Amino acid sequence: MSYKLILLLILTIECFVGAYYIYFKKGNSAQSVKILSTILTVLGFVFLQAFVSNYFGRSNSHPLLVLYSYLFFVFCVFLPPTYYLYVISLVKKQDEVLSLKKIQVHYWPALFVFTINMFSFIALYILEPGSRNYLMLEQIVTYINFVSLFLIFLLQNVFYIYLSWIFYYEQKAISDEAKAQSTSLTIKWIFTFIMLYTIFIVSLYVFLTPLPGKLLFRIFTVIYIGLLIYYGSNNYQFIVENTLVRNLDNEKLSKLKIELINVMERNKIYLEDDLTVTKLAHSIDTNSKYLSYLINKEFNTNFSSFVNGYRVDNAKLLLNDPSNNIYTIKTIAEMTGFKSKSAFNAAFKKNTNQTPSQFKNRP
């Protein structure tokens, strides 16, 4: 048996044993544990398929081996979103991560590849080998699987690695601002997990080329899986975003409140029609979650109502000024930061119990 087959066998056993150990031996029912064990199980099937394919030969036409080779592509496009879900599962509650409604969109590519491959497998099993339809369908499914591995899988990884890094930096900022020492290990593990996966994917595509060094990549993969099992099996402190936000001390809260009022009243940032909670948060050097908490706690309202309140007050001043009679209600809406007349009317009536026209034409 060649070193290549030996390493693939080691990887297969490593993944399945690691998945079993994390899920059953740790006695932890946390959603992150379930997702990590799922990742290791799927990786185990990927490495097992590679082992079987190399051991029996790629040209082996046994139906079970053909079926397994088709499932290989499904496993590949299943992995990137699952890696991302694991990252957010260390922070968000189970109903925010594992609910079918929220995760189904992430697995549409995997479902598409699965449907195409299962249909093709059944059709090719029924069709006469060597016939025109058989050869045409075989070419189509080969092309689709090639695209799924070298394009869809690549784009998925770029997208989900990007989302994971964005998520990590958001959580790190929240944790640092809240001075939450209890979750520092979890934040470090999220960083390590994303970094290892990023290196793994970059290395994978580098060594898919004719470049030398495939043995080094396979050895690195064995080490990578080992690190995944070793560090992933730790009981990390579950991060709850709302808890971190509530840890914001009163001094920091008061400072942010002053800065917020200043940027609203002096800079009049509310006049920008593309203002978002993230943009407003950046203007006072904080994050969107802290800003939302601040507005809710100190002003007893939400972001949209808070900003619209300033806009409506500014609109009232404009409507009271006779020199502005040359402007239409729509123009006044645009001058005060509203994107549409309907949104302006709704916000104005909510704040004054009058429409802008009624307010303007009052006795």
C-alpha cells in the first residue's frame, strides 16, 4: 500500500474517531458540538471516497462505487456552509442557527448537486451503456461535478470564509469592549478555527495544481484534523451576544450617549438617506449591537424610530418656515433624509399624529 493510501486511510479513521469522541464521549449536547462532529463525519466520508477511488481504481464501474463517487461532490459543497454555521453556533442560540428556515438557503447548492447526481446515477443505471443518451448524460453530469468542485466549492469557501472573518471581528470587538474574560478562549478558538480552515482551503487549491509538495499537504491535513479534534473537543464558554452587551459599564454607556447626541445634533448625520445602524455606530467608534442597546435602554426606542424622530423634528422646522413654501412635501422629505414620500408621511404621522400636509396647513 502506497504512502498516499496510508495517509488517506489515517485521515478517514481520524475523522470518524474524532467525530465519535466529540459527540459521544464529551457528553455535551451543545449545538456547536453537533455541528463539529458533523463536519468531521463528512470529512471522513470525503477521505474514504478518495481512498476507495485510489484503491479500486477510478474506472471501476461497480454501482456502489459509482454512487459513492457522485456523493463525494455533494459532501464537498456541503462543507463550507457547515464550517460557517459552526463558527456562529459558538455565539448564537440554537434557534438562530439550526432552524430549518434559516439554514436551508445555505444548503441549496448541496441539494442541487445531490439531486442532479442521484437522477444521473439512476438514469445511467437504466440506460444502455455506450448508447447516445448514456454518453451524453455521462458528459453532462461530469461537467456539472467539475463545476461544483472547481467553481461552486471555491466560491462557497471565499464567501463563507469572508463571512466568518467578519463575524469574528464583530464578536471580538464586542467581547473586548465588554471586557468579557470568560469568553476570551472562545474568541481565540474562533480565530484559530477560521485561520486553520483558510490555510487548509488555500493549500488544497494550490496542491490541486501540478506543483510538487502533495505529500506535505496530506501530512498537513492529518495534523489539521488532529488540531480540529483536540481543540474542538474543549468545552468553550458559550458566548451570548445580549449578555456581552449588557456588560457594558455605565461610564462607557454615558460616554457613548453623549457622542451619539453630538453626532446627531451637531453633525446632523440623520440627514443622510443611506444611514444604517452600522454606519452610525462607526461614527461614534462602537459596534451596531452596543448602539442598538444604547438606543433601546437610554431612549426607549429602536434605531429606525430614533433617527426618524430627528428627521421629523427637522422637517417640522422646515415646514414652519414660510421661505420653504416653494418646496413640495416630497422635496422636504428628501431634504430631511427620507428616501420616499410614503416613508416620510408614515414617520411624520407616527410622531405628530398629523400628516406633513396637515401640519403645514394648520391654522
